[in-house]
Amino acid sequence: MLLAPVTVTPSKPLTPSHLKGLLWTDTMFRATAPLADVTYRYSHTTYHPTEQTLGFWEFLDRTRGETDYTAMSEEDIGELYVRFRAEGRPPTAAQVRPYAEAVEHTGFVHPASARVLRLWAGHYARLGLHDPGLLAHQPPGFGLEEMVEDLVTSGLGLDQRDVGGPVYLDATRFGLPLRQIVTADGRPNYLACALRELLPLAPLYHEVVVLYDRELDPDYQLLARVLSARGTVVHRVPIGRVPIDGKITSARHGGWHRHTVDALLRSVGEDHGPAALRLGMRLYFIATLGPGQHESFRYDLLRKALDRAERLLRRAEEAPRTDADHALPALLEPHRRGHIHIDPYRLTASLLGRGRRSPGLDLLTTVYL
């Protein structure tokens, strides 16, 4: 199975919405791994060529010069990203081309984004998240032109650059609209980057699972249709964002200072041990919030989830070991729902059911800790 979640652009702090997606992905990966061979593909290299990333890098170098980013916080760099988006002046192809070429040919990462990724690696370690290569150079299997040629040859691409137009993903024969993926001057959007990665990878797997923000559903319907046309079984898992005080806003607008992952971790302090923190976060962001986006983030409910995690861990550690404790595949299998992958919500919600047997330490250690 190939697990391919949407990436978070390393230009701002991680927020509750980002954390929710990361925890869902991590739990699916770790719960499915005892039952199947799972590849977790999460490459920042693949998505650096998007305009929002390259444009931010160009903005930083144009307005900040030789700034030392090594001591900056996520919030500091995020504020610069907010200024970039507020500038409202999209970069030209000529301005971002040197950055795109550096990414493609040397694996270049701007110092500001490199700093953000290093800080995220620290969050991953504290939360027990599998690191799929945050700091690694992981180029996609197809070059941009190779991807376009593959789509055009298979009747799923429309390349109008020779007449001054853009490149479209063409799934109209499936009743889906044309979608521009490359501008006339050669700039790819994130869907083009995803196709560069997944077109060569997907045929190697029995099942491909893509997790993404609900707002991206139209594009991921297109992506799934294109991959399915090659005979790949694709499952889309849209995850709702986490409202703050009833509102869902993009991180590009700021306003996240009290609700970054760093602030969230500071708020719980040392009140809970590492195991309870990891389990409690997953109980809250997966089981309590669920797949939708109706419930606003609440610190009081997060703390209740952490307290619940302490109790579950204590019971699991005190319980006598039995043969059932070692039958992890049998415990996980009911949560597959006919797919290769485990449903994180079904599995995690099952830990909270009243009157149900407390989870064994094997399950908690393998999947949540």
C-alpha cells in the first residue's frame, strides 16, 4: 500500500488543522503496517516547485537579504509568510526560475524553510510521529516534461504551450472539468507536483491512499480518477480542518499564535508523560474531533483526552498478559472495512467506548506511542 498525504508547506507554524492531518496519517500508517507492506511517501522536495513556496523564497531574498534564519521561531518565519501573501504581487516566472532550477538540480531548500523543517522534526519526535523524511532530498519519479508527456500520451493531458496556452489535466471523458496544472510560462501547481510523484509510483502498489484537506476535494477527485484509469485502486480520505473559535481560516492570514503546535505543547507543559501526551493527542484529534470540521479546538477537551490517556495506559500496564494481548492483527483487522488500510477513526474511537475491554499495551505501543 502507498500512503500519500498532502504535504504542509514549510513556511509557517504547524496549526491544529495540520496536526490533525499528521496524526491521522501516522495512525493509519502504524496501524496498517502489521497487516501489510506500507510505503509512507511524504516528500517536501516534490512540492517545493509550487509558486507559493518559490514565491516566498524570492520574497525573502528580495526583502530580507542575507538574513540568518537559524535562530528564528516558526512564528517569526510565519509572520514573514503572512507579509508575503499580503503583498499581493505574484512573482514572475523569471523571478522564481532560479529557485526552481536549484530545487530540481541541487536539492536546494531555502534557509527559512530548512529552519522550519528542523523545528517540525522536533515536534515529530515529541509527538511520536513517524518521520517520513522531513529533511531528506526525495525527488519525484517524473520530471515536469515527462509527466506532461505521459498525460498527453494517455489522453489525459492537453498541452497548449506551443500556442501560448497552459497545460491542462483533461478528465472530461469522465465528466470532470479541465484543470490547469502548468502555466503557459512553465510554472506547475501542487496538482502537477502530485502527478509527478504519483504517476510513476501508483502502479507499483495494490492500493493508494491519499489524505488531504476537504477544500482540496475537487483536485483529489481528478487525481484519483487519473490514477484509477491506470488500474490503480485509489482511496480518498478527506480530513476536515479544525475551526478556531468557530472559524476556519488559512494559516496564510496569521492569527494562529495561541494555537500553534508549539504553543499547544507548551500549554500542556510537563503535566503528562511522553506516552500519555502521544496517546492523548491522538484520542483528541482523531476520535474526539472526528473526520469533519464542525467542532472548534478546545483546550479543556484536549486535557480531558490526555487524562483519559493516562488511565488507559495505567490499565494496560497493570493488566495481566494473555494470549489475546499478542493477537494484534486480529484486533486491527475489523477496522479495515474491506480495504488494505486501517481506518484511524474507527480504531481510535473504539478505545473510548464505555464498557469495552481496555486496549492492550501491544496495541498502544505499536500504533499510538
